[in-house]
Amino acid sequence: MTDPEPETGATDPRTAWDTPERCPFCETSLANGGSAFIRHVEDRETCRVAFETWRGRVASDIGGEWIG
């Protein structure tokens, strides 16, 4: 079973990362922007794909690999 399309964000290049308690891809409320966000993107396919796409786009800006 696949997730329904998020209401906003996944294909919107203006996705905002300014509220850690919300997924920037689907705007789902999260307990926090750390471990709760990671669990969310692991569980929700549309957000995982959007996060991986975003991560691929900024990887060269970060230099090295993510920590955590």
C-alpha cells in the first residue's frame, strides 16, 4: 500500500524548513525535528522520496556525510 499524496510540499520547490515540529514535505505535525522526523520519513514513502531528493540536491553544499 502506498501513502496518499501529501497535501503540500513534496513537489513544491518552496518547501519551508522553518518549523521543526512539522514535516516540510507534507506538513504533518511531529514531536520534534530530530528522531521523530527521521521515523516519519522512514514510515511515509512520499516524504522519504522527497527527503532523499532534497538531500541529493544539497549534498555537495554540505561536504561529507550526514552525522547522526
